[in-house]
Amino acid sequence: MTKQKECQRCKLHNRYGLNLERYGDYRMGLTEEEVREYIRERNGGKLSKGIMSKFNKICGINTVGVGPEGQTLMYRHDVKRFADQLFDGVSTYWD
């Protein structure tokens, strides 16, 4: 994952050092691979089928954006909400 240089305000608001607002190739959301990279970074650089399975279970069925090449894009705020639930136990809207 390529980390972009963050402003001081972004660092203060993002305890993981990942600027999710500017991460990814598309404005509308993250591709499946970008979501995996984000989860890997949140998990200390490790990614397993188990952790992605838990993430996908938390995600459930939700709306997604469509990229210019037809790929699905998970909205950034959804990625953050679901990752916060997985790693920090922060309730989502429906918990």
C-alpha cells in the first residue's frame, strides 16, 4: 500500500495513520483489493481468510458504488465503519 503524505489535521483524526479519505484510485469508493489492503494495514500488516471472512460477515448486504470500468466500489465510510466494528468493537448503525 502506498501511503500518501498526510496533513497534520489528518494525522490527529486518524489513529491508524491511514488517510482513508484520500486512499484508493476512485473518488467514489475502494475496490476489493484496496479494501483488503486497508484491512491488512489495520490488522498490523497481516491478512488471513478468517479476518476477511469476519469483515465480510459484518458488511452483510450493503450498497456499493460502480466504478468507471464496472467494478464495485465499497464506500469509504462503510469500510471504516465495518473495520471499526471488527477491530475496535465500535457498533455500527444496526448494532
